[in-house]
Amino acid sequence: WGGNTYEWSEDVKSTLKNIFKIDSFRPKQLSAINSTLSGQHALVVMPTGAGKSLCYQLPAVVKPGITVVISPLVSLMEDQVRSLTNKNIPAMLMTSTSAKEDTNTALNALKDKNTNIKLLYVTPERLAKSKRFMANLQKCHADGRLQRIAIDEVHCCSQWGHDFRPDYKYLGILSNMFQNVPILGLTATATAHVLNDVQKILNISGCLVIKSTFNRPNLYYKIIEKPTSQEDCLTILEKLLKYRYKGESGIIYTNSIKDSEDLADGLRKRGLRVGCYHANMEANSRSKVHLKWHEKSFQAIVATVAFGMGIDKPDVRFVIHHTISKSMENYYQESGRAGRDSCRAECVTLYRMQDIFKVSSMVFSSVGRLDHLYGMVKYCLNGTFCRRQQIAEHFDEDWGDADCNKMCDVCSNPNTSCREISLELHCKTISSILENAEKQDTKLTAQKLLDAWFLKGPVILRHKGKEPNFSRSIGEDVITFLLVQGYLIEDFHFTAYSTISYIKKGPNMDSIGDVNFVLKMELRKFTEFH
Ligand code: ADP
């Protein structure tokens, strides 16, 4: 589909230059454009920032009729409508909170053969709940003016995606209701499982899937062992900001509002210029922080994931995760805000076992979320495989012989020695601790389990054997490995104040056999980084 030999090819080229003021296509954009212009249903999978919107905006301009764009994020739609209007492309937005007047104009545009509106953005709930909208859309279709339906963030259809939204399930009717109207689904989530599910839900099974690479060759990936004390974490961040990233801009992500405030405070006390950003701040203060960062009076923003949309700073040189992300998809998106200018940038994650339970007790209630989190944990834990390759494989991309060019901690330290731990005996010990605790009617958190394993804590919970011949932090990795492989399972309990994650035995724990756990601990040392 990437060729240049269609009846619309000249128009596509001139629209790109003259209206969008863009010199050339990015990978796979032209394929997506040609396939949808030829009337095919297609799914476009591209990383965030790769330029998915052009894939429906440009066709909307090239052909007569209306393109309906379904998107869950009102602020992103507002940005797009603004940017289209600036290019003199008539576009409108319709949400459940739109003014009545705007809603009427939009609804009329669907009926009116002489309208100049090219793109109409709607939220999925608007589509699902407004009979009038559907009726007018059918009229538009009957008049032959419904050019295409673009569905942004299309992975939201699937329960298996990291961001399921119930309103998306209504979209399944579109392909039958609007025969011969091409559907163009767009997402940055690329696992084959989710894509298949999306095709089924939208009734477009077997449609074309156009996928661009997820590899970001200019990003260096690194995991650092996260210290247990906040002060030691601050010291690491301070050193990074003062020396390694001196004079450069970046983002530090945390997973709670309180953490973001505490960290920002701590860094300021150490003389760093950082801003704080989270959802509980007024819009006004948020824009101020954003602006100060843009003009470099803040070196970094310490933020929750609320800081995400609308970041268009090309020279972000570092993204540090003070806490792991909820999933690889989230991690890829958050870390991917670094290095948009294609120059080298670094994505550093501070990782330790305890944070798994911080995040898991927040996400456990949603289908599949725990698996997504464990995907993230596996990435942090696995120091024997190129990080870039792990990311590629997570997104079902064929890595082949591609080269990392020493752009991750694993590939830039090929000679780090391995430690291989045979798990069978250790699992017997851990099993016996858990069984013994059950007999005492006691539940163990991962920390309590480690205590008992390392012959600390209440004597009654300890085992009869010897202390393991490795450090407690290796012990943490072993427990984590057993957890993400399903040999151990998290068991959640609620109190009035929090959710506690206890550990219990998984179904295969007692038949683990001769599984080995391979570790490259030194990789995560902070000192090695300098
Ligand atoms: P996505 O939806 O994939 O996250 P966007 O569609 O928002 O990404 O595009 C990200 C940015 O890239 C926008 O500023 C857009 O104008 C720009 N862009 C898109 N395609 C191109 C291109 N071919 N050349 C240069 N810039 C582009």
C-alpha cells in the first residue's frame, strides 16, 4: 500500500505539502492512507507520537464527504480540532458536555449536503447514547457522504487491552450498519491478542493491520535498583539531575500524588529546580508548571501519569520512573516522551520488589491488569536479554538480528557475570513456610515471607533449614520471579484504609522441577551507570 500509483496519489502529495505543511511521510503513514482511501477496513498500530492522526485527517481532506472520528479523550480532540481549524480544515467536536448550539450545528452537518465540515469528532458515549446522532449519521450514509469512520485508541474495545472502556463495545454495530464505509482503527497497543479481539468486536476480522516499528533507536534503557529509603532515592535523583543530566530537561514519574509532592519537595531542598504536576492541581497551576519546564526554568517535572497529554517538548533528555508503570504499554508511552528530536535520551527506571505491591493493590480489581503489571515487572527483572528486544517482543514485533547498538544496560554491559539459582529446593522451603503460616492462621506479605525465609521475624514462622546463601535483595528477585511466573500468587485483602497483598502458593509451586533463575544483579547498580 506504500506505492504512489493511485488515482488520488497526486492529491495526497499536494495536500501533505500545501495544507499540512509536511515534507514527507513517516513510516507506514502512506500505507494507511492508501488502504483507507481504497475503502479497506484497517487497523493502524503506531507508537504514540508517530503520527496516527494524519492517517485519517489527510484522507478526510482529499475526498468529499465527512469523516467521523471516535475518540475517548476530549482534550486531545479539542487539540486536534484547533489544529485543523488553524489549517483551514473545517472540523467539529461533539461530546456529552458540548453546548447545545454546537451539538445542533454538528448534527445538522451530518444531514446537510452542503456542509463544509470535513471531520466530526465524537466520544463513544455520545455515539452510544444519542439516537438523534445515529439517525443523522444514517442519513449521512444514505446520502453517500459518510466517507470513513476512524476509531482512535481502538484497543479500548478489548478487555485484554490495558485501557478497556465499556462504551467502546457499541462500536461493533458500525461495520454492519454502515456498509461500504471503511473503518480505520488506530492504536499504540500492538499485541496480537488485543488486535484479534478488536477485529472480532468491530466485526472486521481479517482486516489489514498496518504496523510501524516500536523501536526507538535513540532511547537508552536502564533499570536501577531502587533503594528502600526515600532519602537514598533522592540522592540518586539528585546525582542524576546535577551531573548526568546537567542543563537538560526531563520528567520524573511517580505513582501517587503524595509521592510526587514529597519527591519534588525533597529535590528542591537539595537545590534542584523542579516542578510538581498531578491531577489534584488546578488547571492554572498545571499550565504554569508546564510552561516553566518548557522554558527551562524547571529542569524536571515530578509528575503522576496525569502529566502526559499535550507534551510536545522535543528535547526531553531523560524520563525517570521513580515507580514502575502499570504495564509495558504505559511504560512505553511514558518513557517514549523522551528524545522526540531523535537525539540520544535516557529512560531510567528505579525498581524494587515492594513497588509491585504498591501498584498491584491499585490495579488488581480490573480484568487482566495484574498480567499487564507483571509484564512490566518481567522487563525490570530480566537482565539477561536486551531491553529493546524485550520491548519489541512485548509488542509482537519481530526483532530478528536487529542491533541495539549498546543502547540499553544489558547490551552495554555484556560481560556482567551471571548468577544462576536453582529453584527446586528453595521452592520447597518457601512452600513449607507458607503451609506452616497457614496452619498458624497467619497470612504472609512478601516481606514477611522473606523474613521467614531469611530466618528473621517471629521464630514460629521460620523454617528449619539454613538461611539462603545469597543476599536478601536476590531473595526478593527470586520471590518476584516465582510471582510473575505464577508459582506464587497475590491474594488481596481489604481493610478500611488500604488493600493488602498477601502471598499464597500457585498451583504449580510444588512441581516446579529444575527451573533456574538467572540473575545479573550488578547491572542494576547505580554506580555502574556513571
Ligand atoms: P499519535 O496520534 O500517533 O500519537 P499524532 O498524530 O498526534 O501522533 O502526531 C504527532 C506529531 O507528529 C504531530 O505534531 C504531527 O503534526 C506530527 N507529524 C505527523 N506526521 C508527520 C510527518 N510525516 N512529518 C512530520 N511531522 C509529522
